[in-house]
Amino acid sequence: MSPLTKLFVALNVLFSLLITAAVVVYVNKEDVQKNTLTSVQSQLASANAARQTAEEQLQAAQQNLTAVQQQANDQATRMNAQLVERQQEIGNLNVQLAKATTASAAQQLDISRLTEALNAAQATTGQLNQQVAQLRQNNDQLVQQSADLNGRVSDLTNRLDVTEKERRHLAEQLTQTTGENQRLGAVIKGAGLSPEQQNLAVNRSGTPAVNGIVREVRTIAGVQYATISVGAAEGVTQGMEFKVVDRASGNFLGTITINTVDPNESMGRLAGPNVAAIKPGVEARTQL
């Protein structure tokens, strides 16, 4: 039984109860019955109106129920049609799955073969990587050796350039000194001086008296050089020769021929009978 039907029955029962109550009251009291009858009639009218409304709502609900049932039937029909289509699709998918399974088995065999080939390739790659690493290590060693050789060549080239410049400079000085010595020798011989007088004349032949101290002794390209504590400020010039003397013993150790002059120091090439004994601190003089 629908809710609307239950409502309708309840209203009818209520209506009956109201009528019964009205009759009882009417029997007991006439005046009260009239008033009650009026009230009951009013309530009855309201009940009838409510019943009418309930009937209309019941009819509308039934119509809605019919429409809903029709929609449900239509939807069920569509769902059945879709179900049939899905079942057909499932059948097609099963066929495709069977084909795919067969293809997968074939691919699995191919994968196994490719895996074996890949393992072999990886082993070969590992060996090649080891060879490449060894080659890179050898190449790094060769690059380092090449860099070392290039540095050695550059150093030797620089030393050769310095040596060549010094050789040319010394050759020029030697030529100049030889000519000057010949000229002075001729002058001294022409003057008829004794050997002692000749040495004194050579020492006083125009070379200024400059005294200094040896500050440093070093070897460049196999040639020994010394730096002394006097320079251009004291009148030192390129080509000037200093005699190196041990101040403690007074022994003559060798000579320094100046080839580089700075304001306060000079550097020249060492020569003489006892060059190995020339150390920092010994005296260098232009005149003995």
C-alpha cells in the first residue's frame, strides 16, 4: 500500500471519528451540538479538501511512478543492448588476447635470444671499456710526457737564447778587449816600461776604481755567473771587468765580466783560476 493510500484511509478514519464524536455531543447537549456541528462541518470541509488534495497528490504520484517505471524500462532496454555489445566486445577481446598471447610467446623467445646477445655485447663492452681506460691512461702519460718535454724544450731554448746572446756579447767584448790590449801593449812597449810598471799602467789605464761584494753565485746553462753589490750608480758599465779577491787571505780567485747592469747591482760571467772558491761575501774590484 502506497503512502498516499495510507494517508487517505487515515483521513477517512479521522472523519468517521469526528462524525461519531459530533453525534455523541449532539445527543448530550443541543446547543453544544450545534456549535460542535458547525465546527465539525468546518473540519469536515477541511478534511474533504485535504482528502481531495491527497487524491490529487496520489494521482500525480502514480503518474510519476508510471513515468519512472517507463524510464527504468527504457534504461533497462538500453543497458541490455549495451550488455550485448560489451559481450561481443569481450568475445573480440578474447580472440585478440589469444593472438596477443601467441605473439607474446614468440616475443619472449626473441627476448631470450636478444638477452643472450645483450649479455655478450655487455661483456665485449666491458672489455672495450677496460681497453679504453688503459688507452686513456697511456694517453694521459704521453700528454704529461709531452708537456714535460715541451717545458724542457722551452727551458733549453730559453737557455740557448741566453747563452747565444752572452756568447755574442762576449765575442764582441773579446774583440774589443783584444784590440784594446793590443793598443795598450803597443803603447806600453813603446814607453819602455818594466813588467811591474806595465801592470800598474794597465790598472790605471782609465778604468774607474769600483769596489763591491759578491752577493750571489749561480750556474746558468752550465756557465757560472755572479751578482755584485754595485751597479750603474757607482759607474759600472757592460763589459767592465772586476777582479775577485778573498779579503781574508788576499788571494786572487778570478774575474767577473759584467753583462747586465742595474742601478744598484750588476751580474757578470765568472772566469779565472779558482772560480769554485768564489762565494757570496768575497770582494770584487776593478783595480787590485
